[in-house]
Amino acid sequence: MTFEPFHRRRISWLDPRMAPVFIAAAVMVATFAIFWPTTLINGDEISYAGQARMLAALHVVPRDGDPFPAPLGTGGETVRYPLGRPALLALPSVLGFRWMYLAPLILHMMGVLSFGRMLIRRDLPGHLALVFAFHPVFWPFARTLMSDLPAVVGFIAAMDAWENEQPGMSALGLGWAIAVRSASLFPALGFILAVSGALRKRSRDAMILGLGCTLGLLLEFASTELIHGSMTSRYSDAASALLSLSNAPENLLLYAAGLMLIPPLPLLWLAASRRIERWAAVAVPSISFFIFYAYHDSSTRLLETFLGGQRLIMPAHAALLMATSTTWGHLPFLKWTKLVFVSAVAAGWLGCFAVQHLELRYGVARDALVACEAKAVSYNTNASRVALATDAQTFHLIDERAPRAGDEVVIISRGSTDKPTSRPTVELHSSS
């Protein structure tokens, strides 16, 4: 098995061959718009949404009235994340809760365009960018406020820029990925490993890439210091404690099965290839680390665990998808443009329908609260995803406390937000 040289060739965004890529991006945007997210479906989204709206009010540390799912002063549970991703969501949040999803839409579109340009360099059809757009792992998380897909887009942009002979833009992509998600350090290490041969002869490029990674780290550490008064938070310390051998066999099986069985089956193509692209190296540190991380997303539904459980190694999926593209991209039926478009849109719609059942668990309560047009709400922890999915302006957590005088609506959830099969009872009490 030998490594192929990089496909380094400058291609303008205005190159006529990019037309199918832009059409693919437009199809993705249209699908996103038709199924525009209505509410929070993931527990981590609650923290991202709350922190983004806090930043929009120019609060770095939460104050009374800010939308948070935990009592003030509870450390990492109050402010979990560095400022990178919440800051990106803060600007559209000024227009309203649902406008926050504009940020992941724009980022996913950028990822589709970068992925498509890399396909063009390999003389592959541009419409195959739809494989990235509606990928079973990427697409569901592209419709959330999570940081995973934005980090993946940073790596895809960095890979594309490197091939386009733009090391500065490549460094920017790496720095962005690290700034929005600390676990991006591992695929960033894989990126440096992949281009290390070229860096031996390009000391200037090595310095530029190193500077980009360093700036990303500094931004993350600086924001953590600003919020918590130290380089680490209680949340990051808890995450570090999850390094263990206990889940290694299960994680290895889950990740290997995902890379082998999720279309277009990159691990199988990689195993069957005599020549592989160096971008495959991006996947190695990420997978190696998370095999020994005693956590992965899980559900009582096998398919949700199988697909959602790939979240932590999403950069590995993206890197191997591109690294094997010259193999799966030449499959005869993928040359049929109409078939690819119809199949991709069908897969995208199917993914949206699958996610909608999660939105509906709290959708009725969220719609009822929106209809109240309340500007001030009191809520308990389990009702956080209902309260924070509205355009209220003042929020008060009432666990073990009485509602605030003057609050227009009190929301109480009797179920857990973390159990997908639970049927929560949500009570709304309006002062009017």
C-alpha cells in the first residue's frame, strides 16, 4: 500500500466546473429551509443556546435573568463551553431563537462547497458533493446548535485550502476547528501528520499552520480563563476523567462498524485500495483517542445509537470520505446525475423526518409557550429546552424555589430531557 501525492491545484470558486457543486449546496439549503428546526433536541444544545443569548446581551459570566439550564454558581454546568461556538450563534440569536440555526446552515453550505471543490480536483462529478451534504452522520448534526459539524467544516476547509495552495486559509480552518471544539486537537494532529512530508521542504507553511493551531488554542484557553478564572472548567475536568479502558471494545466495534457500513463505506474502500490518500491520516489520532473515551451518544433505539454514536469521530468520517473518494466516486451509477440528486434528497428528507419525532416530544409545549408571547418565564431544569426555544427575554430557574413575581409564564416538566423514550408531562401556568 502506497500513498498518493496531494491533488494540489488552484481552482477558483467561479470555475465553470463548480456549477454542480453550487447546485448541490442550493438543494441542501432548500431542504434545510423546508424542515427548518423548531426546537432543541439535544441536551448540549440547551447550553449552547443559553450561552449564545447571554453573549448577545454582552454577558460573559451569567447574570440573573439569563437563560441557563442550571442554577447560577454551579460552575461548569452553568457555562460549559469556550466562547467560539456560542459567539457564532450569538449574532443571529438577536433576531430570535430559530434564527440561530442560520449559523449551522451557512457553515454546512461552506463545507459542501469545499468538499465539492476537492472532488473537482480529482476529476470527479461536482454533484457528488451531495454525499457530504446529506451524509447520515453529518446531516442530522448540521441541523443542531452543536459544535461537532462546525469543527468538521473547519477541517474540510483546511484540507481544501491546502490543496488550493493557500496555507494561510488552511491554518485559519484548523484554528477555527480548535477554537470551537477542543477535541479538534486530535484531527488537527492528524492533519499535520498528513502534510508532514510536504512541510519538511516548506518551513514557512509549517510556521503558518502551527500559528493557526496555536491561535485556536489560545482563543479557547483565553475564553475559559475569562469565564472560569482558570485554564480549565469543571466540565472539562469531568470530560478528562472519562479516559478509560472500560468502553474500549464497545467503542472500537461501534466506530469500525460505522466506518465500514455507513455509505459510502469508506473503511472497506480503504482496505481494498492499493494506493490511499494522505488525508486518511487525519482520522488516526481522533479514532485512537475516542476508543479510550468512556462515552459515546446512545439511545434505546439501535439506529440512533449507531449513527449518533459516530458524533465524536465525525472528523474521521469526513477525512476518510475524501480520502476514498477516487474509489467510490467512480462507481458507474454515481455518474447518473438525476439518480444521485433524487437519492440524496430522499435521504435528506428521511433524515429530517427521523429528527422531527424528537422535536415533537417537546414541540407542543414549545408552541404553546410561543403562543403566550411571554417576555419573562420561570422554569425548572427539565423544562429548559422548552423555555430556551422561545423568544422570551428574561429567564428564571425555579428548581426548589418559588416562581419570580412578575413572570408571565411558569413551565414545569415532570419528565427527563435526557431519555429519548420518556413521555414528559409539561405544565404551563400563565399569569394572564
